Amino acid sequence: MSSLMNALGIDRMSPDERLQLVQEIWDSLTDEAEAWTLTDAQREEVDRRWAAHLANPQAAIPWEQVEAEILARLDQ
């Protein structure tokens, strides 16, 4: 584990406590998401991907399929 995790005592937390901490940290970031702005390069990439989707929407993979494939790999 990283020295920061050791210094903060995270290494002594149970998996459930660490998961709760991750959720709380994530929530604290999303609370501030409105203040984030995209760089020009990021905006161009979003626009490029959106245009690609509009040009070929049937190429999109549903989230449920992606999730199922990931979970299947984890079970191996």
C-alpha cells in the first residue's frame, strides 16, 4: 500500500469502510463538477466521438453488455 494510505490509516480500514470512503471522495468531487471545464483538446475529442456515434449509432455497445463482459472476466 502507498505511504499516504498508511499515513492516513486507510490500510487499517475494512474493505467496506474503504469502499464507503471511496464513495464519499467521489461524491465530494461530483459536487464540484460544475466548476470543471474542458480543455479545447477535450472538447474536440468529445465532438469527434459524438459525430462518430451519430454517423454509426448501431456501433454503440449497451452498458449492460459491457458490464456483463467485465464481470465475466473478473469471474475467470
